[in-house]
Amino acid sequence: MIRHYRKWVVPALLILPSITLFGIVIIVSALESFWISFHDWDGLGAMSWIGIANYEELAGDPQFYVSVKNNAIWIAVSMLSIPLGLAFALLVNQDISGMRVMKSLLFMPKVLSSVTVGVVFTWFYTPNFGLLPIAGSWFGIEVPAVLSHPDLVTYAVVGAALWIQVSLNLVLFLAALSGLNGDLIGAGRVDGAKGWQMLWHVILPQLAPIAVIAVALTAISALRSFDLIAVMTAGGPFGSSTTLAFQMYEQSIFSYRFGYGAALAVVLMAITGIFIAWYLFKVLRSERTS
């Protein structure tokens, strides 16, 4: 009897602190945000119930649709980090002299803080002395001030985020490459597969589970985009680089509209939940078929 209880009591006690912390910080906070979204609240005084008025205002807010469009751009451009991360992983996985140094250099962006990356890329884009306009002048191209251009600013900020995300996906694919099935690779060589054939028919199918993880993490990271925007543009010019996360922060902290900010948070949470549900569906289906 004691041995029977030990099988589940000990693991339950070990995981209980994490579950408690997750419940308080994540679950309770999410439910409280959902409740606040039905109120008019400045963050200090009493809350006033207004029903779905915040969501109705959200549906007619042009800035909300700009934020949604920018989040879509973030997701679309950030997905480039997956093939780039895979390409770099295949490169540095080769048994060639100097690849350890290359691995360290490629992983460096993930070690740096987002604030540091934002400051560096702000210098990179600066019209007077930035590397981008200087490089453009070498080819006779006049590079505009991208961080002040309403149509280019989001892509410029995503470029900085892409630099960070590539290094994360590089690590994911490197870990997957180290666990490839040697028997399948050997069988492929016996059948005459090499080069692109080996990559397409033998290597990539084994990397599919990691690719699912990379897609989910990349999409969630793009939806949470905040710090680079705060450092590089503060949502400008004229709100053209604002995302849902930054608009939520701006409305809550600077405009003292915590109810409206909570409504934005609920929408963002719902969109993020779609990607999480898709990821869990893929994982559970792969476990059933394996």
C-alpha cells in the first residue's frame, strides 16, 4: 500500500509548487483580466460595470486593426527564421574546422537582451551613421529612415526580432540533428540517396516534430512582441508600428484605461490560444501515431 501511494504522492508533491505558482500567476491573472475587460477602470478607483462596451469600442477602433495587421506581419516575417535556422543548423553541424566558433556567433543574439538588440538595430538604421544607409550608399541606393517611415517601420523592427529568433531555431534544429536515426540515414545511403535527396526524404521527415515546436514558439513570440517596439519606436510613427501587446500596455499605463487594455489582452490571449491548441493537437496526434 505504501509503495502504491509513493508512486503518485511523491511526484504530486514535487509538482505541486509549480502548479500552484502557475495557477496564481497565469490562470488567476487571466480570469481577472477577463473580468476587468467588462469594466471601466482607471487602475486606482472603483470599477464600473459596462458590459461589452470595451469590445464594441475595440471593433470600431482603427488602431486595433493596425495592431492586428502588424501582428500578422510579425508572424509572417518571423516564420522566415525557421528555414534560416534550419539552414544554419545544417551548416554548423558539419565536421569542419571553425564551426564551434560559428555556433557561438550564431547563438549570440539569443544571449543578448532584447533591449540591447533594439538599441543596436536603432543605430544600424540611423540615417546619418547607420550601417544600413552606409551600405546603401556604396551601391548608390538612398535608404530611407525606416524607423520613421509608416510603411517600413514594422518590417524594420521585425528584422531585429528575426535576428534573435533565428538563433533560437538554430539551437532547436541542432538538438534535433544530434538525435537523428543513424539506421535510416544508412539505409538511405544504401539506396543511393545523397545531397538534396538525403535531406528531403530522410533528414527533414525526422525534423518534422521539431519544426512544429519551432512554428508554435515563433508564432507565440511574434504575438508577444513588445520590448523591441518599446525600445526602437514606442509604437510610432503615429501608431504605425503598434502591436496588440504594445497597445494593451499603452492604453493601460498611459491612458489609464485598464478595462480597455484588458479587452485587448483577452483578444491577444484568444489568438495565442489558437496556436497553442494547434501545437497540442499536433503533439498529441504524433504521439498516437508513434
